Amino acid sequence: MERGDLPNLLLADEKGIILEHPYLKMVGFNGRESVPIPREGLVKLPPFSKLFYLPGVRPVGLDQERGTLEVVEELYVKGRGKIRPYAVAAFLSPGYVRTHLPAGHPEADRPLLPLWAYTAAGAYEDGIYGAAFLVEKNPKWDPRNYDDRDILPRVKELKRRYPQNRLLKHLSHCALSNHCFAAKNLFLGRWEAPVPTSRVCNAKCLGCLSDQEDERIRSHDRIRFRPSVGEIVSLFGPHLTYAPEPIVSFGQGCEGEPLTEYLLIGEAIEALRSTTDRGVINLNTNGSWPERIKSLCEAGLDSLRVSLSSAREPFFNAYHRPLNYTLKDVVEGLKVAKTSGVFSMINYLIFPGVTDERDEFEALSLLIEETGVDFIHLKNLCIDPWVYLGALPSERSPLMGLKRFHEALKERFPHVNFGYFNQVPKGMAL
Ligand code: SF4
């Protein structure tokens, strides 16, 4: 098979069996159009990446000879006859930033896709490649470090020690059934561990992991009770005291907005800090209440990570659908954290064709200047691409490409660090 410089198009049959197209080449969707991606714009799929087929989305590939894009409605497969193929996408393991969406033609009656970061993928002779670049390599999140055979005895031991602790029961389910790595860390006594507390939220994000009308789309079960300060401190006091490089994080995928429980969290922070001054106490939040952030900073918070889909108000509103706050409050919250001496981060939910718009670059640059954030997570937004694009304002600006966007930010803000995972701030005593 003649492959040339571009990878071959991948497609799937009705059962999800993945095939290579005999001559069409892979293209990626940059949010505006489907374009060929040369080898230097692709990475070989790292271990533990996944491949998906997209029901109701027909694949689109490039006929190099004719120079045309083709929607593959059907394909003749030797020994099987005609199939009606589906588009294929990759989900790259954490640390990689997606640059292109899968090119596809969505049919009107297709099912919605669950919440993953669908990435353009194609095949070279030596394997499958995806449209992405690496922003942070962090062995702490390598799946090989999370063997349930090590975790099970620790779950048993902690349950024996704290038989009444509801938070422990909740987190053991997160660790063993939902395979949350942060929850596994609690039982393995190391690194970042999660403290879910909140049952409600003041936003309706399109890609919320724990609140979706369609249950098949929802990936996390929201916590259903309010833990007590005692339940929190008995689990996380020892974690901060003894774990290597400990981070205790309020605000997780399996809860609502932690600022709705700021009084409980403030009390818990003070109680934790009365047991040890070791480690990092972090808050992952939508950043909606500056005065509540201030009170948590005063209670002893060390770092704050605010999730943000866009620095432009109409785009921010279209995704987060805030109920009682605005982007201005979020900016204020970041400023409050910074002036309180708290390490401040943006969990920037990036998406090809939206994040890399010129106007977004300028708006984010202003936001960085105004807030003085220390760190920006380049986090792929996990959502059905066509749902997200369909919800956004129609007025758009020229694209830079996500790689160039990242480089330009680094050039303009050399003191800001970029990555993918929560960090232990430099110089913090552990
Ligand atoms: S802020 Fe978080 S919990 Fe609230 S809707 Fe958005 S993603 Fe869900």
C-alpha cells in the first residue's frame, strides 16, 4: 500500500472493528475545515491511549490524487461485502494537547458522544498517530503506577480503621469502580488525593462530568452527602503528614462546586493545618465567589485552580452557563488568590478552533496580565465536538493553531508555567 507522507484514514465497522482505508488519507478538523496534518504535527499514540468509533459520524478522508475530501458513506471490504463505516478518533493519555478534532460528517439522528477529548488519528506503517503535542510528562500519572492489587489491602485496612467514615466509603468506590487515580493515591498514601464535599453547583457546564441529563454521557457520580470535618481530617490529616509530595485537593469531578461548601472547607483547612503544616492544600473550583475564595485563603489554602473554557465572556457563558456569577467574578477570584500569596492556576479547557482564535489569545493575555496567574493547565475539553461548536457564538476570529498559540503564550509570558497536572508550588515545604 502506497502511504506517502500522510497517514492513512482509519474507520470502523458497525461493531467498532477498526480498519484502514485502502487509499484515503487522514485529515483533521481544525474547528473550521478538514486539513491534512504532516507527520511533524502528529505523535505516535502513547501507551494507554484509547481509540473510539463515533456512531452516526461518517469518516472524511483526503483523496490525494484528486485533491478532494471524501465522505465515506460505504466501503467494500474483502470477504465481508459493503459496510457503512464510522469515523474513528483517539483519546491520548494525559499530558498531551490535542491540536485537531476528528474529521467527520455527523448525521442528524446520531447519538451524543460521551465526555472524552476526541482527537484526529490515522495510521502509518509503524502504528497509529494522533494530532497532538506533549505539554507535560509526569510519571506520577502513569497508569502503571496504579495497580489495584496494591490498593485493595489498603482499602480494607482503612475501612477497618474508620468503619463509620462515609467519605472513605465514597472514595473507595471512586478508586476501585471509577478508577480515579487521585482517589487511588489516597489509599496508596502518596501525591495528590481528592476531597469531594459539594452536592450542588452554581453553573451548568455543557461538559460537566457529574451532571448530565443523559445518564450515558455522565462519567462521574456526584457525592450525595456532606462529609463532616472529622471525616475529612481523619483521612487527609495523615495524608498531609506522611505521604510523599502530598496534595489534598478540594473540588473533583465527582462533586458540584466546592465554593458552595466554603464554610465546611474553611473549617476543614484550619483543622488540617492544626495537625501539620506539611504538604499542599488545593482548591479546584469554577472561581465564582471572590469573597469565599478570600476566606479560604485566610483559612490556609496553598493553591487554587480555576477551570475556564474561554477568556471571552460570550464563549465563557456558552459553555459554563453560570447561574449567579460572571467571568468578572472569576477574574476577581484569581486576583484575590494571587494577592493573598496563594499559588494560582487556570485549568484552561482548550478546544481546536476556539482556543486558538486570535481574539481568544488576546483576551487570555489580558486575563493573565490582570490576574498574575502562576500556572496554566492546557486541558483538552472533553465533550462531543459538534455539541460544543453548535453552542458557541457565530462571530469568530482567525485561527493561529494550538501549537503556535502555546508558543506565543510562552513568549509573551516567560514567567508563567504551562502543564497538565496539579503542581507542588516551587519552594513549598513538603
Ligand atoms: S462548575 Fe464543575 S460541577 Fe459545576 S457544572 Fe461546571 S463542571 Fe459541573
